[in-house]
Amino acid sequence: MNIRGSKGFTITEVVIASALLIVGVTAVFSAAISSIRTQYMSSNLYHATCLARNRVQRGLALPFDTLPALASDNDSVDQDGNANANGPYLRTTTLALVSSNCYTITVEVSFPIGGGAMSATPAVIQSKIARAMHSEVIEE
């Protein structure tokens, strides 16, 4: 048998081609996992920002004198902002009295980033709410 004239690949060529294929597939797989992780985190950041914004809007809907009732510290909330012991988000609402007619409201919402960990930097919305912004009925 004459193997010099046969056409085909040597074992070395097959091993090198297989190694290159494995490296390429691993790179594509890593990029896909990274993309999924980034999408998950950005989606949760978006929801956390919406929760914070909605809390500020709720403050605008309440009578001015009842705003301190919004204050909370690390409340677990669900995706709709409802208190839920198993909620994936942690919301803190602080109110600081700027003057007798104005509060500064700060809402911080920490969000899950995967693997049971929470974001190191929460979504933060801060606004001022003045008594004049409320449509309270003034009786004369």
C-alpha cells in the first residue's frame, strides 16, 4: 500500500482544525452569555428606575402633609412597586424638609444583577415636591 499518494488529512491537521473550531465556538458562546447577562441587568435597571420614578409620582398625588408616610428603608418590592417580602427589588425612600412648603424626595432602588447578588449602585431619582404642586382643595 502506498500512503504517500493518498489524499486526506494528517492527524496533526485534524487536531489543529479541531482546536481552532473549539476556540471559535467558545468565543461565540462567551459572547452570547455576556449579551444575555447585559440584557438581564439593563432590564432590571430600567424596572428599578421606573419604580423610583413611580414613587416620586405617588408623592405628587398625596396630600402634602402626608408625604412623610412615604419614607421607607430597604423595603422589598415586586416589579409593580408593591410591598412583597419576596420582591426582587429593594426600595428606600427618604424625605428631607427643605422649608415648610417643600420636601426633597430621594428614591433609591437596588436591583438584582444575577446569581442572587444585588446592584452595588442603585437607581436613584431625586426631586423636590412643593406644597404649591399639589392640587389640594383650599376651603375659604
